[in-house]
Amino acid sequence: MNRLMITAATAALVLPAAAMATDLRMLTSYNMNATYTKEVAMRFIDMVEEASGGETSINLSGPDVIPPFEQLQPVGAGVFDILYTHGAYHTDTTGVGAAMDAVSVDPAKVREAGIWDLVDAHYADLGLKLIAVPPLGSSGFQYVLEEPIEGSPGLDGRRIRGSATYTNITEGLGGAPVLMSSGDVYSALDRGVIDGAAWGLNGVKDLGWHEVAGYFSKPTFGQTYTYILMNLSKFESLDQAEQALLLEQGRKLEETNAELLDGLAVQEWKELEELGMQPTEFAPEDAERLDALVNEGIWQLGLDKSPETVAQMRELAQENGLTE
């Protein structure tokens, strides 16, 4: 009888713990083998599972399930629980996410300035909870080109893949922007549909672009952030401890991401040169205006789509020395 009572008591302790286990479904806008998926989305998943002692698990699906430009609505509707993305992939809905790319990389200061909370409140109106805004390095962008840069403007007459984030700088450098997801770039370069692609500082090798393009541009320019967003209703359904755990791991991801990806970028450039790619330099008159061109275009993109909130973001960034 005593043994039965002990068994029942043990079961009573085990069952609530099992009931607390949470399985979440996550989408990534980047290919499953892309650096940003592996080093940001998957790292966040590992951080959450470790911090929760395995009680919170996250299953990841890629853009083959839902294309990058169409992912925000399904997560807002609760078809998926979490989204790892870039703001440029949902500029049809809001310019706030993309506008973050005009803010200097300083995660702690971004929070202290009130920018993080402003962005969080904006996405809440879309049925989403901001979990993290991880920067993709201390610098943001480069161009991958079939042919080297010659003279100024450096992209004169070239068709360049990009998202809305890159439109102003590509046009300012003489190029013609082509809106295209990263998954289509390889075949487009291979077939001569485009002459190059604007991209971040990581993942060219993983995407195989070194096989169809011979150059990467210098200097790098701007800065870029990605987002981890969660369905707001799903987030609010979690207990406070689990909510706090997700937000804390998101904050830790923000704080460590730039340094990690900076190191990976340096390593990748070396590997790309070993594979036959070469750096190609913008002329001094172009190089000195790269940051201004990209930031100016990003702020304007945000203001065109979401004027009130982006104007507040820009004001906070200027007041705190976080933008030019």
C-alpha cells in the first residue's frame, strides 16, 4: 500500500513537468543550409532548448514551405509560431523592420534608446511579439559580382539582385535593382539574368555563388539586422517563466551575434579567395558615399511604408547617435 502511494505521488510530480513541455514551429526566410539559418536561427533554437532544460523545443522549416516574401501573415495568423526573417521580406506590410538597417549596431544602446520597445509595439499591432533583433555583424553588406568594378559609378549598367533595402544604393551606383529571393540568385547568375547580387557578409559560399560569380566588393557598407518574431497569441499563452526565457535568450543572441558573424565573414572571404573569387574595390568617390546611400534609402523606404513609427525610430536613433 505504501509503495502504491509513493508511486502515485511520484507520478503526480512527473505529470505537471511533462505537461509544461512546449513544442514550437518556426519558419526561416533563408535556405536551411544558409549561414544565417545555421548561425542565428538554429543557434537561438539551441540556446532556448538548453536554457529550458529541453522543456521548450523548436522545429524549423525553410522557405520551401512558404516563400520568404509571404511568411509574415502565416505567423501572424498562428499557422507557425515563430519567424526568423529580415524586414525587407515584408515591406508590403510594414517599413519598420527594414528601417532598422539604418540604425548603428549597438544592441544595448538600441534598447536603452527605446527603439527596441517601439519596434515591439509596432509588431504587436500585426499580431506579433518581438523576441530579438540580432545584427548580422558590425558591418552589413557587400556585392557579389560576375565582373570586377571598373571606374565610377561602380555598378553602371549592371542588373543587381536585391531586396527593397538595397534599391537606393544600387541605383546610386548606377545599377538596376532586381527584386529576387536569395534562393533564385544562383540560377539567375548562371543564366546571365543578373550581373550580381547585393547580400550580407556571410553565406556566399554556402549558397554556392562562388561557382557563378568571380568577385566580392570592398569596402563593406551599412549594417543589417534580422528578426525573430513570434505569434503574439502564442507568446501570451505561455507562462511568464517561459516568456521570460525566450526574451532573455533573444537578448543574449543580440549581444553575441555581431562578433560571431564578423569572425565568420573574415574566415569566409579567405575561403572564397581559395576557391577563386577575388575582392574588387569601389572607386574612392563611390566608397566614401556607400554608408550614406544605403542609410538614406533605408530610412526613406521605412518612411514611405510606415511614416509615423519610422519617424519616431529615426528621431530616437539621431538623439542617441545611432545613425548618420
